[in-house]
Amino acid sequence: MYFRKVFMKWFRVILLPALFLASVLVSCRKDPGYVRFRGYAQGGVYSVTVNLSGTSKTVPEVRAAIDSILTLVDTTLSGYNKGSILSRFNAGELVVPNRLFLDTYELAYGWFVRSGGALDFAAGALFDAWGFGFREGRLPSDAEVERLLSISGMGRLKERIPVREDGTVSAADLVREEYVSGGAVADGWAVALNYNAIAQGLTADLVADYLEGIGAKDMLVDIGEIRLSGKNPSGKAWAVGVDRPEDGNQDPGKDLEAVWESPGGSLGVVTSGNYRKFYVVDGVKYAHTIDPRTGRPVAHNLLSATVVSPEGSSSADALATWCMVVGPSAAVALIESLPGTEAFLISSGTSSFGSSSFGTPSGATSSGTTSFGSPSGAISSGTSSFGTSSGAISSSGMAYFEWASPGFTLRN
């Protein structure tokens, strides 16, 4: 929360000239009510539905602000944009950071410490080696995995990125002294930051925080991950559908396993899963969730983790990834330890949601949430109680086992 407040204060300063120009161009202002903005960002389509009644900005001003936030995130944190600050930093260049770049690293380091290494944003070399990062790769040898483990990870980095007197930063300066003396910096994989586990959630938070800052109370921001508050255009609670986690399900919303209905307030909703990004070699499935502590894809049977967090989308994003890293039992223990946090967990096969500590190994994330204006009549009337689980059979005959918080309603 502190990160978002500091950043939005800074963001409003750099955005003022663009907003002033937009306000000059738009002289008449009607009460627009609910407005939907759509476009492309971060490799997919984004959608922002917001009630602008009573706010201080015009529709063109709001669109300009949203576009500015999305552009800023792309040019700062994207590992796919080769000209971004992150890409150039990872490549070993001296770069001039902005506040977003520095604060995101500190946010990520905090999650690394909190998760005991289950969330590691400096394990990009491992993700790349398995083909789930920013570079092509596939089935690294055991020796290569061990080599990358020895030179990767936030445990060998400083808590904050040091800024030089000339205002630049370098990946080499980020490595702790004991590893510099060991010659690790000379290796091309020395620092490979990857914020995929929080970037979309963080972006949704930044857009939602801006909208709240201009007085909007009803909104659903969907940028791969979701942040919502208030009511939908029908005056009802927002509802979010959870996709059935079947391998190759690339059509969000087509086949739902459950629906969560918002109780009100500002909440982040994120789904992570292993059913959209994977490959099979010699009959073995390699999922994109890499355990950064073992350097290998997870072996447990948790297929999908949907998390609702009162701390926003970036927190829900991190927690959903954390669940996918540690597996079913540890995920339940994690969610139960966080007041106000809800989850819907789906595993394959038989029951596996026993109690356990949440420090056990496993690895990464992919989005599977779908937003809806209001619950449909096809939703089951029964609601599962917190800490309980149930069995299910998919249309393809695959057996699932589910664990749900009270806000989730299972589909028939």
C-alpha cells in the first residue's frame, strides 16, 4: 500500500501536462456515468469499466491517464520490450531508473523475504532455461540447472538497488560483495530480474488507484489480473468467474468452475494456474511454474489458485503465485493465515488439501480469471464454507478436488 501511495503521488506530477492539454481540448463536460475503456497491453487485451459520475476528469482525460500508466509500466518493467529499463538493466547496461523501477524491486524483495524464497524475482535465468521466461529454452540438463541455481536468486542481491552519483544504476552494483568476490558478476546470467508474478497485478492497482484518486467508487479494472470496487452498471455486485483448469483451455469464460461475488470494497482478484502454459516431452508434462528453490517445474497436483486480497491486485498476484509454488496443503495454510484473504484452489486427482506449513517447495503463474457484470442464472446456489473442500468431475472426465472460501459459488 505504501508503494502505491508514493508512486501515485509521483505519477500525478508527471501526468499533469498531458491532462491539462486534454482539458483544454474538451470544453463541455457531461456526466458520463459508466464508461468502458479497452485496448492492448502486456501481451493481451485490457478492459476498464468505471463509473465516472461525480469524478473530476473527462473521458478523454481518463483514457489519456490509463494509457500513460500502461505505457510507463511497459517501458519500465517489461521483459519483452527490449528497450525497457528492466531489459536494458538485465543486459548489463547502465540505466537511469525511474521511481517505479526502484520501488518495484523493493516490493519484490519484500515478497522474496516474506515467502522464504518461494517468490524469487531474480530467478529469471531459470525461467528462461525452461522456456517460460524472456528467452527460448527447453529441458536444461541437471548440471545446467545446478549452475543457474548457484548464480541466481534474490538471496545474493541487495535489498535496494544502489543509485550512483550520476543517477544511473547497474546490475553489477546490485550483487552483494561476497558474491562479487566469487566472480559471479562475470557470468552473463549474474542478474536476471523477472516481475511476471506481480507486474499485471501491480498495473491493475496503479490504474485503480488513479481512478480512486479522481473520485471513482465503482470500477472493474482487468489487465490480465483484476482490481474492483463498488457496483457494476446494473447496480449489483461485481462477479468474477474462475476458468476450469483443463490443459489447453485458452478461452477465458467459456467453461467456468466457480464464480466469486464481491462483498464490496476495493479488492484484487487473481488466478494463477498450470493449464495454459506447458509442454510435453516423452510423455512428461513440464508446467511453467518453476520452483525457484529447486530450479525445476513443480511436481504437485495443484492446477489453479484464485486469490482475493484486500491489499489489492499485486498482493493477490503474488499470493496466487506463492500458492502455485508451494502446492495444495501449504496453500491452504497460507490463505488461512491471512485475515480477509479468500481463495479457490483446484487440484487434480484425490483430496490433497491437508494442513501443512507454507514453506514447502514448488514454482510461477498464468492468468485465468474472467470478469462479468453480474452473476448468471446458471450459477449453483450452494456456497462452500471456508476451509472445506469437495470433489468434482470435469466434462472431459478428469477428477478435481476443490477448496473454497465462502465467497465462491461452484458451478454445476
